[in-house]
Amino acid sequence: MSEVNRSEVFEQVRDALVELFELDAGDITPEANLYQELDLDSIDAVDLVVYLQNATGKKIKPEEFKSVRTVDDVVDSVAELLQQA
């Protein structure tokens, strides 16, 4: 299986955040904290997981998202899922 393109995953995550939460794409950086800087809450995180599941066709376990704090953490999680056959 080919290496997952992290920049494509980042774009998908950024687009999800813009679409779901009406965030400014310019505010969404890999280092941005989902909860403090982007003002998401736990319900928003669930919505993001559902969106990403639909977008990737992969099942995301909620416990895999518990440690996610930044946009880059989300990208890592999604990229890891996409690596799995």
C-alpha cells in the first residue's frame, strides 16, 4: 500500500473543520489546539469523527481520538487508519 499523503489528509481535516464548524481555514494549522484555539468541544469532536469516518470509509474508535489535542494529532490518526488494509 502506498504511503498516505499527509498534506492530503491535512487538507481533508481542514476542510472538515471549515465545513462542520465554520472555522476560518487560515486558523487551522497543524499545531492548532482543537479545544483551546479552535474552540471545539467534545460533541464537536464526535461530529468530526463521524465526518472523517464517512470521508475515509474507515471505522474510527472513539478511544483512538481521546488523546487527540491538535489538528496534527487528527491528521496522524487518520493517516494511520488509512495505512491499515
